[in-house]
Amino acid sequence: MIPTYRFRKFHRYMGVVVGIQILFWTLSGLYFSWFDLDEIHGDHNRTPRAPLIIDPVWTSPTAILAEVAARDSMAGLLDIDLLDVSGSRTYHLRYVNGQGDPISVLADAVTGHLRGPINREEAVAMARQSFIPRVQVRRVEYLTDEMVGPHHEYRGGPLPAWQVHFDHPSGTRVYISATQAKILAHRNLKWRIFDFLWMFHTMDYRGRDDFNNILLRSFSMLGLVTVVSGFLLFALTSPHLRKRR
């Protein structure tokens, strides 16, 4: 049987090692529970999406599909959306080509003609319409694969994309997919703090979002061992329990 003093020493050192991570889990958990998730997502500064009024002059999506099929091999259609791009009704079609790659194309809903990705002016107009209150734009960037790493706040989003940074105390940046003509994310200071603490919570220091990594599993097991050893140490050193033996 392991002597009590050695068991106590084991528990003490385990408590220090695991306790540091437990402190990070507790601090991050406090932040997650303290702030409203809608504020972290920036929903309170986001304009609700208005329904689009149906217009009989719109081109049928079938005609646009025929034009796309004439230019590229289409193995199957994924989805079709009707969007408002700076006041212009636009179809967004996503399909799978002959090589199995998902492709996005935009088309004017009135003329039916295919068009290119949205430009800087359109992206800024969409971002302004999406964000409230109405403030000045501080900076606009065009993001590509080389600019978005595993720790970027827009990681995992479709690229290329426009980043519109507003001059607002919240530090909000709006991200618009250039090829999909969609506003995909609002990121603010509260979200960035959340994201930084989320990295410590998941212990995924490479990409932040892997909740099944080996490090997290290992420390979870070590935490369990530390708690169990604490109960055992209490039982071994408790005067009342020792009298009963």
C-alpha cells in the first residue's frame, strides 16, 4: 500500500499541474456565462433581414441554370438563394461540377446574366446596411487564402471575402463572401475575447475549435484522477474514518 505522505505529495503536485488548467477553464467559463451570447455575436448591432418583395420580371432560375450548364459541367445543384446586393436582386447558385468541387456563381435576377464576385463598393454598401448604428468605415480589406490562418476570426469562412472594419467602440468587422454575396459574420471585441478564452477552454492551440484533441482529453483525465485522489486522501487522513477501522 502507498504510504500516506507519498499519496499526499502525489495529490499536491497533480493539483498544481491540473489546477492551472482548471483556472483557465473557470475564467473562460465565467466569461461565457457572464456576457449575453447575442452581444458576443453582434446581433444587437445587426439589421434584421427584410423579406424581398416578389417581382414578376425576375428571370427564372431555370434559364440561369441552363447558362451555367453551357459554360461548365454540372453534376448537381446544391442550392439557390435570392439576395439583395446593394439594391440589386441577385441569384446565388451553388452547384457541384464534374470534378466534385462546389462552385458559387452570381446572376442578375432581372436580366439573368451571370456576373462576377461583388466589388469593394458593393461590399461596403452591404456592410453599412447590415450594421447599426450608422458610423464611418475605417478600413476595407480583400481577404484571400494566404491571409486567413487557423487563428483568424474569419477562419473556416468561404474565401475570397471582404472585411469591412467600422469606426465603432465595439470594434466590429463585417465579413462578406465575394463569390456568395452574403454577409457571413460580424466580429467585435467581445467576440475576440470569447475566441481567445475559447482557445484555453478547448486547449486547441492550433485552430481553437477542435474539442476532441488529445491534450484536452489528457487533462480531463488528469483532472478526474486529481479529484478522486483528493477523496481517497480525505478518507485516509480523516480522524473519524480512521477510528472506525
